[in-house]
Amino acid sequence: MKNLSSKSERNFFNDKRFWIPLYLFNFLETISWIFQLILMSDVIHKDSYFYFLKPKTWPQYYIFTFLFGFFAGLNAVAGHELLHKREFYNKMIGTWAYSKFMYSHFLDEHTKGHHKYLGTSEDPATARKNETVYEFVLRSVVNSHINCWNREVKRIKKELGNDIPKTLIFFNNKMVMYFILHISILACIAFFLGANALKYQFCYTFWGIWYLELINYIEHYGIIRE
């Protein structure tokens, strides 16, 4: 076994056949997500084999959400690869992997924040030495949202002027669009599938974020640079 040459590496990188597993996993995990919501619905009831898989006790419910939340976090890895593609449609498909667990801002925070500030105190996704995973996850979730909001405010003021009204700052901010998307997803789940499916979505969201940030914690723990 030997490393690829620089020329071969570029050819492999541009070979779109390697994109197929990313698309496929994203698609299958989305179908799985819809199945989970339908299974947990208090509106839809079917006498079929699949509905016997519905958890009936709290331990079963915990294991069910824990397992499928893991696949949500795993799909975020596939989404991450698509976010780094140049094509707009790849970035949107990649972002969808995060939107399902209410983390659509990841594209902006990862490419405009994390890549620039990795290993510094300004990067929420870099775990401090001796910081517990629980402290890290809470700090990363909160500060990544704050950083994205502030970055958007700075962008808007640069484009439209520092004296722009706050209402225009609000409605031109991508973070507002992300929150509208998340609220729309939650509203559709509640309207079509009922309260139980909505409760499950919150569990799915928790585990998706947990696994994503756990990856960040392990990969970037204690990294310090100037």
C-alpha cells in the first residue's frame, strides 16, 4: 500500500462517485427520521409489523432515541463532507443533515468561525483542557449561536451601513431564517403527527446535538495555538 500521488489525489478528490455514499446516507437517515416520527405519532395508527417496534417502556424509549440519535450524529459527519463542496446544492444537502436536529447554523459557524479560530479561546468547538464534556457541550451550543448572530450583524452592517434599523438587521440575519425553518419543521410535525411525535423530535434533537458536539470534544480537546 502506498500514498496517492498529488495528481492522483486531485483526481480522486474530484471523482463524483465518492459523493454517492454521502447522498445515500443522508437520504436513508432522512427516511429513518420520518419513520421514527410516524412510529411515535399519536395521530397515525396502523396494524402492521413496524408499529410493534414502538417503545412501550421508558428504558425502551431511551434506547430507541439513543440509537437513532446516534445515526443523526453520524449523518452529520456525511453532511460535514458535503458542506465543504463548492456546489450550492451540496451545501444545502449537507445543511439538511443538521436542520433535522435544529442545528442549521453549523454551515456558517463551521466554515467562517471554527476553521478560523480552531485551537483558540474564540472557538466554541475547541474543548478546554480539563473541561468536562457536559460543560463543553453547553458552552459550544450557546456560544456557536451567539457567534453566528454577531457575525451576521457585522456582515449586514458592512453591506447596508452601521445606521441600519434594527428591524432590517433582524430580518436580514440568517439566524432568523434558520429559526423560522426550525419552527416550521416543529409546527409541521405537531400538525400532521401530533404531540407525541413532537416530543420525540425534541429527544432526537438532543441526541443529534450531543453526538455532534461529542465528536468536537474528542477531536479538539485541549488544542491550543497562538
